[in-house]
Amino acid sequence: MAEAFAGGWIIDIILGLMALEAVALIALRRTLGRGPSPLEILVSLAAGLCLLIALGIHFYGWKRGDKKAYLASEPIHNLPILHKLYDLSEARFFDLYEQGVKFLQSFSLVLFKGIDRPIDFFYEKIVTSVGKTFTGILKKAHNGHYANYLAWCLAGLLVIAGAIRLLLK
């Protein structure tokens, strides 16, 4: 068995078994009228073929890299089109976690600049300046005379009574 792997002819054995399986599945479908359709068989065989191609490339790289496992992917890595894909993959371009983190960082920046900062501006600048303005007005209105305090209390009572009257209608 070790010779089959070392020689690379394990791929030939697997291809033969895949062809035998396809013939058996097609015969089963013709005789019993059930089983996978020819398209399903073709898709299954295509997936298996892709795995066999990957295994063959691994064997090729393993032999070319002096039978060192870490050099087995070098022939693929150096192909013109796949070299760019490997570079993007090493830069984590296809990593959903990394892309999600980048998206969330951008989204949080938009929320921070577009929502949080305007809310902070409203409460820190506008509300406080309006409060300071009304505080200044009220300081001028309250001059320490008892009659003024009594007038303010009565005016407040009238405002509250008017508000209650409007709410009860």
C-alpha cells in the first residue's frame, strides 16, 4: 500500500473505482428506476475528480519538495493565477471573521460619527447653553423680594392648572 501512495498510482485505483461506481449507479437507475439521476452522479464524480486532482498535485509537490510535507503546496502556490489567490488568502481576504471585523469597525465608526457624536453635541452644547440662558433669566427675575417669589408661585400654579384643564378635556 505504501508503494501505491509513494508511486502516485493510488489515484489511478481511485479513478477506476469511481468509474465503476458511476457505471453501477447508472445500471441501478436503469434496472430499478430509482437512485441518483445522471446529473447527480456527474456532480458527485466532479467533486471526487477535484479531490483527486488535489491529491495528485499534493503528490507532485511532495516529490518535488524532497518529500517534505510542508513544501507539498509550493507548485500550486507558484502558479500565475493561484499565486494571487494564495496571497489574498494569506492576507485573510477570504476569512469571513476578518471581513466581519472590518465591516463592524466601519459600521461602528459610522454610528459613532453619525449618531453618538451628534447626540453628545446636542446634550453637551445645546442643552447646557439653553440651561445657562434660562438660569441667567431666572437669576435676574429672582431678586430676593418676597413678593416676587409669591408672584412666581402663583404664576406656576396657574400654568399647572391650565395644563391639567387641557389634559382633562
